[in-house]
Amino acid sequence: MFTCWGREDNDTEPMETSYYSCDWFYQAVCGSWHRTEVSSHFITIPKLFPTCFHKASFPLQDDPVNPISSSEMEMLYCRDPLGSITFNTAGGNFRIDFAGYWKTNIRTGQRQKLKRSFSTDHIERCKCKDQAPSIPAYWENMDPNARFKAFKVSWQTSEYQNVERYVREIGLLQEPLRVLYRVQNVDLWELYSRKKIQLMRIKGQSDIEQRWLFHGTGKNNVENICLYNFDCRISESKRQGHVLGKGTYFALHASYADKYSRILSQGVNDTRIMFLARVIVGKYTTGRPDLCKPDGDQIENIHDSCVDNTLCPRIFVVFNSDQIYPEYVLEYGG
């Protein structure tokens, strides 16, 4: 995963620098300090079978830029406080310089500040507890005053390859993926993260089902969706036959969402556009045309979304925009 530069392991013994062990923190895009942790988030996806779908897990790391834990970083630091390490991740190739407390993207030269601090209960509480949901560490640095930015993802990264494989194998899209953009919108990400936490707390669950789902659209809608998210009210007013409810519709298969994609520009390539969104589907029920929320007029909200078929869902309807994060914009076809 990573390579140590400097002294060989047998040249020095790990040294005890203090009575307390230390942890490592990185300064996120939001300016807050977050503990360096190894964490993976799993999006539930269907695995294709002849008759139906069975659930499987597709790993989607929230922090792939930090593939080593705080304790591992501390161990390497103690071996050589002036040394450095390099590693490859979904976000690119990185180098950590212990002497200067920097993490550097080798390709772009962008740097992220690091901090080493005693791991006392007080520090943990100040740094990590009760903070806003963490922004994914693989996000690139952006202007803090920008409301959103779409970053082109290099085809050479594992991030691109994972999405491309998902689009092809799960989305069943036959046409080639031309360009992939990662949408970075701090406000929408925090709304999505808080909604996930809220639903888990209300339901008394340690997790809730999320999926990567497709939504075809036209070029004129892309900027507004990236900025404000999908608007369920607008979706409802523009839809002629909302057979599963008056919300925003997503498809399991990109090949189905392709019906609603519009050509970017008429020409030889006929490139089209589509969103790959992260969606909290939770517990779902069969939809109906009159529904404005999954459970209709019932006071208690048991369900979180509507589907076409609860056993083998292919179409999902969401009525609350906070359950959606427009994660990627796909340009494809031609």
C-alpha cells in the first residue's frame, strides 16, 4: 500500500516519545481537524441473477486518501521523524513528509496540513466529537467561497475505474463513458450526512440502506442540480405520469435512465449526460401515483422511499432531497 523512504526497519527501534501515545489529524477542506482513520463506506448494490436481485456490498471509501491509520502513521513517525512515506489511493499518489507535517498530492502538488497531538480524551472530544459530518478526504481542495465545484476525475485513478465498472456491470450501460466529474458541494453533503444520521437515530439502527442510482437529464439542468440538488417539487410538476409517486425518480440501471438523457450537442458523437447519485433508500414500499411521501397520509413514517417492485426494485422514488447527493456527472455515448 505504501513505501517508506529513509532508514531501514532494522536500523532503529521504535522510540517512546512521551507518556501518552499520539494521534495524527489532517485539516479538511472545511478547515476543521479530523483524525486520520481507515474507513470504508459500503453502498448496497444488486448482484445480477437470472430471476431476481440479491443484495451485495460495493465498497465506496469515504477516506481513501488516508489508507493508513493514525497509529500506523505514529509508528512510522517514531521510526524516522524526518522521513516520508508514499502511497497510492483512489484519489491519486500521495507523499507524507513527517518533518514538515504535510501530505502532498504528487501529481497536482496540492498540499494538506497534518498535525500530531496527544491522544487524550480531551483532545478527542475537541477534535472529533459533535462536529459536522466529515467531508470525504478524497475530495480535492477548492475555494471555500465556492458553492460547488465539479472536478474531472482522471481515468487512471481507481475512483474512475470503480465508477466505470459500476456503470457497465450494474448500470448495464453499453455506451462508453467519456468524462466523469465528481461533484463537491459541502452544503449538500452535510445535509445528506445529517439526514442519514437522523434516520438511523429515529429508527434505532446502526446503518441504513444507500444505493448508487442513475438519473438522466439534460445539460441545462446540471448546474442547478449540482448547486441546489434535485427538487422533488419540480420533478413532480414536470412529470406527466408519476405512477409511483410525486417525487424524484432514480433507476437501478443506467440503460433505463438513458431514456431521459438529452444529447449535449448535435453532431457526430451525440454525447449525453447522466447523474450517478448517492441515495438513501432505507426501507421502501410499492409506490402509487397519488403519493407525496412513502406512507401517504399516515402519521407515522415507516418507509423512506417508493419502488416499482419491493422484491426486485429497479425504479426508486425519493420525496426528500436531503436523501440525495448528486455525486457524479457522467458524459457518455458517441
